[in-house]
Amino acid sequence: MAKKNQLGVTPLSEDVSAWYNELVFKAELADRGPAKGTMVIRPYGYRIWELLQSQLDQRFKDTGHVNASFPLLIPMSYLQREADHVEGFAPELAVVTHGGGKELDEPLVVRPTSETVIGEMYSRWISSYRDLPVLINAWNNVVRWELRPRIFLRTTEFLWQEGHTAHADEDEAMEETLRMFDVYVEFALNVAAIPMVKGEKTPGERFAGAVRTFTIEGMMQDGKALQSGTSHYLGQNFAKAFDITFQDENNELQHVHTTSWGMSTRMIGAVILAHGDDAGLVLPPRLAPIQIVIVPIGRGEQAEAPLAKCRELAAQLEGLGVRAHVDDRDASPGFKFNDWELKGVPLRVELGPRDLEAGHVLVAQRVGERDDKGRPVKETVEFEEFVTGAPERLDAYHDQLVARATAFRDERSGVADDWDTFAELVGRGFAYALHCGEPSCEDDIKAETSATPRCISTEDGFAGEGTCIRCDRPSVYGHRVAFARAY
Ligand SMILES: [Zn+2]
């Protein structure tokens, strides 16, 4: 048993898995639901989701998309119309066989994803090239039966968004697929402070029913990859299965080309695992429910004036769009500091009677300089300067988290041209290696190292050709494949 800290959480440095499982409860992010694999997202966790959702949704609107809602229940026969799709999802389906006290004529599937029902609707809505493109997103919940559930990372029911678009030709649909892929990459970096490894999935790892799948993969602090968002070019697979056709400009009947793309509550798991430390959560400021917590110091009557000033500062911060909170609970400062550290609040401010007299606050960062005893180094900042400088200070903190996560990822990753190097690298992070593209060879690698191909990396410096890292066949992608153990 690893030693727990004073708040009852196993240190991350000793056991990442135990740390994660304990922290989601201790930080009041989520709880287990009564049905196996389900989760209850508590208010603190749900606020993170709301912040994620609103900032991602704005990006969808900025790229021309609109939101709509589709049904939770889908006739079983719909899934069977696309062979790969049903084969891929069959083991994870929850099926409703009874309704209103009677056995149903046709079982209904609780949606695992909505390509089929949306495909059916698009076949009714699209008839001419003038109807295209259709650019719709849905925020909803889906159900995929999980045998080994973990809160946020793998739950039987989860929240997500699924974008579904229809286009006149392949070029336009591929452009959309890559546009939304770029949105995810940018969002992960600029909102979640996670530098993603990005690229295309190998054929064996594609979405069931897709022609091409693009993925973003974050590195977690145990060196494992976490798939955090995917964008798919579906070709005409669903258009043919659901007869989504249109008259083109020459009056010829054509099938549309479709895309789909999604990001889920799993992203909260990514934030926890990418940034947290022994003391608890570390939230990036743009997803933090509370960005600055202000703690009044002092007892009895002495505490009144500092508390009033704390409230005044919080109101001024709110006026600048900063999410500030005054902790006026009847508890010791030490308890409060530990509590807000556990909850990952980016900045902590202290204000006591002497500070009030001097006209300044003491500012400590959740991640930052520490003294000999491991306590945060506090910076003295005048009231006005603190308030006006707060947005900039939060931006700088965001950049600091990005730099830290990038350094961690890069330090644990590398190019592998021989098997020993490969095995060593996937034991702690990403290994970029040449691969033959054969699924059986991917299976061999997985059996021996637990690592899977996360994506074909088309980033600078990863182009290459030669012999497969595992077998004697030649490499096929023209680029290295990022391998890692994954969640
Ligand atoms: Zn091979």
C-alpha cells in the first residue's frame, strides 16, 4: 500500500492508477452510478464539462455548424445496414426488447453513436446539390457496454458531441474531416493545455465504418496514450447504406460523402491524467471552475476587514471575466490551502490584516516555485496590479502548463530504429517507428509490449521509409507510426 497524503489520496508518483481512482472521488468530480459502469458527474466536474462544452461549441459555430438533437433509441435494423459498423459495435450494444409492458416487434438499440439514425434523416432531408453541405452537431449521451469501466475514461454511458456532415464530393468531405481534426488539436492545446500527438489511424484502428480516421492522442503521466478526439471521413459507406442521394448540377443522381467527429467526457480524464500531481488536480485555467481562490486570514473581529476586501477583489475579478471565489468557510487556512490544491485551482490568494494595511495580497500558483519545505513561494502584489494583471497571469499559467506537458511528452518519446529501443520507449512513452501496416504485425507488437499504433505521424521530422520495426516487410506509410501503451 502506497502512503496516502493528508487528504487521503495515494501520491501520483507512487501509483498513477490508485491516485486517479481516489482523486476523482476526493475532488468531488464524479461518483459511481448504481448500474455498473455508469457515472454521476458532480457539480465541480460538471462545471469543467460545461466550460469544455461552451468553448468547443463556439469553435463549431465559428466553422459553420449548427446543433440539433436526434433520438436515443435506434431500430436494430439500422445498425445492420452498414456491415463494418454493426460488427464493430455489436459487443458494446445495449438493446431494448420490451416497451410499455410488451415485447417489441423490433428491438431498439440505445445509441452507441448516431451515424445510422442521422443517415436515415439525411436521406429524407437531402435531395439536391443545393441542400449541401449539411453541417450538424449534436451534444448528447451514448451507451457502450463497458466490461472494465473507469470514471471519465471508459464508462458505459458518457456525454459527448458528435458532428455529422454531408458533402457533394470527397474533396469537400476530406476538407471538413481535417478542419474538425484541426479544431480538436487547437482546442486541446489552447483550452486543455495538452499538446496532442496527432495523425491518422492505421487501418486496424479505424472507426467501424470509416474510410479514414484521424485522432489526437495525449500523453498521460504514466506514459500511456489517451485517445482524446477523433474525426472520420466515412466516404459513401453510410450514404449507400441509407440511400443519401442528391441531384447534382447536371441532374445526375449521386451519393453524398459524409464525415463524423467526436470528443467526450473522456477529455476530463485526459486533463486529470495529463496535469495532476501528488497534491491532487491541476486544472488548466480555461477549464477551471474556480480560477482564483481568495482566502481571508485572521480570526474573530480581525477577520472582518480582510474578508470584506476579499469580496471586493473577487467582484473586481469577476468584472474582468475571471472566475474568482472567496473561501469564507469556518476552517483553518492550512485546511483550505490543501483543499484547493487538491481541487486544482490555478491561483491562490491570501489576505490578512497586515496585508490589508500594506495594500497587497500574497499570490501562490498551484504549479510553480516551491521553497525548501515544498510550500509554494508567495508573491506580494499590490491590490490594483493584482486585479488588472489577473487575466494575463492566468494566460501565463496556461502557457506554463503547456510547456511542462510538452517537455514531459518529448522527454518520454523518441524515434526507434531497432527493437530494443522500441521496447524501452513504449515502456515509458511514445515510440516513433516504421511499420509494415499488417494488422497481424500490429498484433505481435501488442502481444509482446502492450503497445498499439496510436497514429501515423505526419508531423515534421517523422517522414521515413525502410524496414518494419518488427518484421522484415517494408514500411508502407511514408511516415513513422507513433506506438504507445494506451488507455
Ligand atoms: Zn511488420
